[in-house]
Amino acid sequence: MAIAHPELLNMHRWKRTMLQIGSKFPNLRGFAQDPRKRFDLYKYIDGDDTDNSSNKNTSWSIIFVHPGDFTPVCLTELGAAAEMRIEFRNRAIKLIGFSCNDSASHRRWIRDIEYISG
């Protein structure tokens, strides 16, 4: 699962237009939980990423967008998704989470999510 923050993701460009059914989700770029690595949503989904995923050329993804790290509902939602990560991986579905916090916060939050999901 990748978790990124929108500070450098140019979210202001697509805030003006609400997505409709059939709309293409905008490509988001920025830094993920590792601040030394750039994140590119389309590359992550297509399997051209640095997570060593075996899910190359993935056609499905689930994108979680949260108001902030450590919010209770978001934690349990991502924890439940993390518990099912093998099922998602077997179906070549990638999970992606976005929130407004920085990379250090994401790393701490990931530890909490991993603790919740076992």
C-alpha cells in the first residue's frame, strides 16, 4: 500500500472540477512515505513503481483519501484493507491512500495500521 500526501501533488489543479462517473482520475505526483522517493499515481497503478510489486500492468486500484493521519475511522478502514491485502494482491488490485500529512507522519501511521491489521 502506498500512502502519499498532497502537499506537492498539485491537487489545486483538479479541485476546480468534480470527478464524474467515467472521469479519469488525475495523476498525482509528489512524495510518499519515503521522502527521498517521488510518487507518481499512474506509474504506481501501472506497475512501473519502486515497491517491487508483482502486480505489473494492474487494471484496478482502490484509492483512499483521508483528511489526516490517525483519524479513527480512517485507521480502521485502512486496517481492514490491510488485513485483506493478500486477497487484493491475488486479484491484482493496488491500494493507495492519500492524506494531508507529511512523510514522517505517514510512516508512524503505517505502523499503527500494521499493528491494527496484524
